[in-house]
Amino acid sequence: MPLPVKSSKPSRMTDLRSALKPAALCGWLCFGLLLGWGLPVVADDVDQDEALALTERGVIRPLQFFIKDALRRYPGRFLEAELEYDDGRYVYELEIVTHDRRVLDLEYDAVTGALLDVDEDD
């Protein structure tokens, strides 16, 4: 009985699998986006020279304004601050420790002064 001869030409099934791989990958990516598994948004850090220039030009409020507001709302001690440009706006992120030893992260709109978010660190 002769052995079957293997063709060097790929079968139609192999061609179909090759063609479907990119489509399946695209489908999974779209599914992930629908569920909110999008790519992480990265904010740009603003250095101290740029922050000073923005404050002097009146584009953003001074850091001291936000420290004072945070400590008025949550008495304790100021730990650190960061200014970022995120989603088209300047955002100050402040970290404070309250008198009862809770560490809080506060986010402020650096232009309007509005408190955007408060999170407690675990």
C-alpha cells in the first residue's frame, strides 16, 4: 500500500485559520473596549518650573491654595503634591495624613480649584 503524498500547498482549512486569527484578535480587543478594559490613560507630570510659570500667568491657582483647602477639610499634615496635565486639564494631586492617621489622596482641578476626588489609601 503506497504512503499518502503530502502536498506542499496548504489546505483550505489552514488558509481559513490563518485568515481568522486577526479577525478573532480584533474581536477580543473590541469586546474588551466595550467592557471598559481600555488602554490606561497616562497623565503628563508638570515640573516645578512649568507649574511656577502657569501660576505666575494666572492659568492655575497656587499650590498653597490647595494645601490650605485640603487641611481645612481634613485636619492633619500635608505630605506631598503633584501637578499633572490629564485629559486636557491641570490636576493637582495632594496627599495628606489626618489626625486619626488616615492617608488621603485629594484631586483638585488646578484651574477652578474644585475638589474632584478623595481616596483613602489602605
